[in-house]
Amino acid sequence: MNQSIARIAILVCFIILSLGCASVHATSLYPTSFKAQLQDSDRDGVINLRDLCPNTPQGSAIDNNGCALINTLYHNVRFQAQFDTNQYQLDESLHNQLAELAETLKTHPNSLICIEGHTDSQGSPYYNFLLSKKRADALAEHLITRFHIAPKRIIRIGYGQQRPVITHTESADTKQNRRVVARILMPPKDDTGTPWRIPFKLNQYRISEQQKTSLQPVVLRLIQQPESFVLIAGHTDASGQYQHNMRLSQQRAEQVAKYLEKTHAISEYSIMTLGYGATRPLVENDTAYHRQLNRRVEVRLLEQMQVSQQVVLPKWTIWSVDKLENSLQSN
């Protein structure tokens, strides 16, 4: 009797399960709205319910939320123009590039622009120095007059034939040496705004042991950050003639640069020297003490400005496997 009842119970359960399975289809297990959330519309491997970035570019690497992995690339802000022999005027075709350069300067008001003029080796070194300075000045004046960049934000340097790109004088590519190069520089994040100041006695430009000691913080920073630039600006008081003061201030700056290069092996390409004479006094030249303050070299550290650009990382590995599997299946 008990076995019959058990058999009847099993048969009833089997009938109920059979009827249930026959009447319930897989498509009805979930509501239509929920089923859509279980799909992977952008085919990135993450279902719509968990996908925080529903329109991921196809083939890009993604994180657990279905968002494309982004890499930030940096490129230096730099401008370069070539010149014909003995020419220094800028071509009008460069206007758009200069406009972008000026816009970057305006967007970053703490930035400076360093403009370097260069020549090939034809002509005398003195003539080439003057020509390279004219090339740098042409770009500077263009930025000042057309784009209203403040003159104090522009560093102009003429290198003449000292820094060639092509060293073979018989090569037809020496035109590359006739150039102007401009780069935008920024003060370091920890910059206080006050440069290192090295005082000088009247009409003196050679640096003493005491002055060398005061340069040690600069040396240490340059060794720790070899990609930095150092701007060395020489100044005088107003007691001498204009030409004398300009020459003396340049000599002061070059003496500091020579010390950094020869004693501490700082690359000359990291050093910029300028002589301002008495044109940028720290204080009025009205007393002996004030004139003493104006006889100085100022040293600043700068970094080349970089602009960021975000790019989506490609999903190289996954797509390579997919292609391999498709190839095997087709065979």
C-alpha cells in the first residue's frame, strides 16, 4: 500500500513538472525590460546593467565598469621656422602657427617663451650672431605687435652659428641651420617667484668662491632635474654707458653659466644667458645702496611646458585572439 502511494506521488510530481515546463518558455523567465539590461549592446564584454560607459569605442581596452581605458600623452609646445640665406623676416604662412602659440601663452599667464635664432656657418661669426638675433627679434616683435604678448614674457637669444643641426658644411641640408626655435617654458610648481640673486661689485663680472657657494642650491636642483632649464640674467646699475652696461651684464651672466658648465657638467643646452644692462633695475638707482642692489645676476629654473592629450588604449590582445579564433573556424 505504501509503495503504491509513493508511486502515485512520484507520478503526480512528474506530471506537474512536465506541464510546467511545457507552458513556461525561456523568453518569459525575465521581463523584457530586464532582459535588455543583460545584453552587451556595445560588445565590450560588460552587460548593459553594469556598463557605465554604454558607447565604448569598439576594440578599446575597458575597465570593470565598461569604460575605455585612457592614456594621457604629453607633447612639448615648440615652434620652428626656416629661413633663406641672409633673411630674417617671417613668412606670412606661419601666421596660424603663431596664433596657436600666442593662444597657449595667453591661456597660461605664468609662462615665458624662449626664442632662439640660428644661422649656418656662411659669413663671419659676428655677422651670423647679429643675423640670428634679428631672426629671434622678428618672431618676438610678431608676437608683441600682432598678438599683444608682453615683452617681459619673451626671452630672445641669438646663437649665430654656434649650435648647428647639420654639421657638414658641404651638405645641401644646411638650410636646417638657418632657423628660429621657440619653446614655451613654465616655472616649477614649487617656484616662489623670487629668483636666486648673486651680487656683483662695481664693474666686476668674475665670480668669487662665496658666489659659487651661493649657487649650490641651483646646482643641486639641476642635477636632480636634468630636464630643467636655467635662465641666467645679468644686470648693472645705471652709472655706465648703455653699451658698456649691456656688455658687462652679459659677461656676468656668462661667467655664472661657465661655472655651471665646467665645474658641474651642466649641459650648455639647458642654460640661457641674457644681459639686460641697466634696463631692468630692481630698485631706483638713486643711492649707492640701491645701485649696489641692481648690480646682480638673477637665476631662475624653468621647465618646458607640456600639453596633455588623452587617447583611448586599443584592446590589442583581445582582438588578436578573436581574429585567431575566427581564422581557425573558417579553416
